[in-house]
Amino acid sequence: MHLGYLRKAYRYLLKRIRELKIHWKLYLFQSFLATLVLFIIALTLSIENAVVIASIASTAFIVFTQPSSPPAVPRRIFWGHVLGFCIGCLVNLIPHQYMLTDALVYALAVGLCIFLMMIMDLKHAPAAGTALGVAITGFSPGVLIAVVTSALVLSMAQSRMKGFLKDLA
């Protein structure tokens, strides 16, 4: 049984290496573009936005590796993150001083964000991370600017570079 698993893993690894040999320039180019765009975004952010940065980085992954997928649509990127921000702010208003209520508020932020994204056809998974991050940190003008600016930059990058980007996954 273990030998069969190792054979499958070996075949999968060989397949990935062959694919890398063919598409390595594309992988390198799109990874460089993602790095460049995230660098520009990071210049505008402060350490107080660290929790939100993770969801923005997840968005960058989608934009630069799966540009033709539904979550990479600029409308879903921008409005998904704005919705996540609003929900995070809203649930942060619920009093939560203990570990149990913290967990409930944070889970509610993610669940409510998922629910509303589905209803509004704004399916963009990293936006649920924005809701969680804002529920943890609470509202601040800096976080609002960080979320809106980052979502706007990534939406614009996706729409402007769509002709250059290829699906890598």
C-alpha cells in the first residue's frame, strides 16, 4: 500500500516537473507581477493592517494564477472585500470580552460574509478573511483605506492585465 502511494506521488512529481519545464517563464512572469503589485500595496499599509494583508495576498494569488476564474472578476474582488469590511465592522460592535464570545463573533463575521456574498453573487473567498480580520481589529480609517485601496488596485490589475495573464492552475 505504501509503495503504491509512493508511485503515485512520484508520477505526480514528474508531471509537475514536465509542466514547469514548459511554463517556467509564465510562472516567473506572473509571480513577479504579483510581487510588484503587492509591493505597491504594502507601501500604503501599516502594521495595524497585518490581519487584512493576508486576505489581500490571497486575492493576489487568485488574480495572478487564475485570472479567468469567477472569483477573479474585478466586481467580486472589490465589492467582496468592501462587504467583508462592512460585516467585520458590524459584528465587532457585538460585545465580546471572553474567549467564547470572541470565537462566536469571529465565526459570525465569516459566516455572515459567506451568506451575503452568495446572495449578492460576490463569491470571493479571501473577502471572508477580510471580514474576520476587521472583526478582530475593529474599525479604523487606516483599515478602511487599506481594504479599499488594496481591492481597487487588485481589481484594476486584473482588468488591465487580463490579456497578459494565463491560468496557471
